[in-house]
Amino acid sequence: MSEKTKFSTGKKIAAMAMLTALAVAADIFLRLPNIAGFLTYEPKDVILTIGAFIFGPVAGLIMSLLVCTIEMVTVSSTGVIGLLMNFLASATFIGIASLIYHRKKTMSRAVIGLAAGSFSMIAVMLLWNYIMTPIFMGVPREAVLDMFLPVLIPFNAIKAGLNSALVLLLYKGVVTALRKARLIPTRERNDGGNKRANTVIVIVVSAAAVATLILVLLSFAKII
């Protein structure tokens, strides 16, 4: 998944705008609200992470901020606090995953980056839920601590795992579409020998992630 040829700023902006629009559409039309009472899942981070893998962490953070801001003024009812929480979650996952991947663009680095981004996002959101949820919902901090194991950790683990699996499954298709649209350059074919191995890695990792998510979801259902 390496890209060596530099492309024009105009095409880069056009591709980023297209991905941002897709992320907004996913945020609005594919969102699952009111999970466990107040949590919401939307697959926008899948598209934004793919964009960050292509264009770099800074571009990913810019797209994330734009999408979270649009979400605040359209479908969200949580105002500035919701914007802050959404951006922190997205920025942590996207930023860490793409930063690790961009140091060396290989499938193994993508997997490591997504795993690191997932664990970091879970930790960051536990901290910020502990800080912000009492303010937003008017509950004591002890009540938030009681939600860690039965609600917050399973939810964020499922969210991160699902997003990671979808990134691995969809990345190649999105990159191919952008290349056909001539918004990003055609890569040099210096990795043909690794193509089949990369495909196998994607299938195995995605299957393992989906299986893990199913087990976590079943456990979560028993807990609540």
C-alpha cells in the first residue's frame, strides 16, 4: 500500500473533500443512536481513517474536525460537549493509527496502527467520560465508574474493533476508486509478490476481528 508519486494539491483537496462528504453521509444516515441510553455509533471513522492512511495524520485530523463540526450542527443534540467527545475519539483512533502506518506503509503496520489506535481510543474515552459525563448528564462520578465495565469499555471496544475490520476490508476498494478517478496517482508496481500475502492477511485479521466482536457483544448482552 505504498505511494511514491506526489500528486497535486488540487487533487488532494478534491479527494479529501469527497471522503469528508462520504463520512458526513455515513454519520447522518448510518448512525445507531441511544446505545445503552446515550452512546451513539456511526461509521464515519472508517472513511476518515482510510483518508488518513492515504493523505497522512494531519489530513485525517482536519477531515475529522470538519465532520464532527457538521455533525454538531445537524444530527447531534449534545452541542459543544458532544463535538469535543466525538473529536477526541476520532482524533485518537485516526491519528495514532495513521501515524504508525505512515512511518512504513505495510499491511503489518496498518494492523499495528489500528490496534494501537483502538486501545488508545478506549483509554482516552474512559478518561473523558469520567470527566465530562457527570457534567453533561448530571450524575455523580461514582455512577460513571460503575458504567466502565458493563457499558463504556465494551462499547468502545466493539466500536474500535468494528472500525478496524472495516478499514482493512474497504481500504483497497477506496484507493482503487480514487485512482480510477485520477485523484491519487497510480503506485509503482514494486509489491506484486506481496499482493497475495496481503490479501490473506486482510481476510484473516478481519475474520478474527469480527469473531472477537461477536464474542464481546454476546458477553455484553449477558452483562446487561
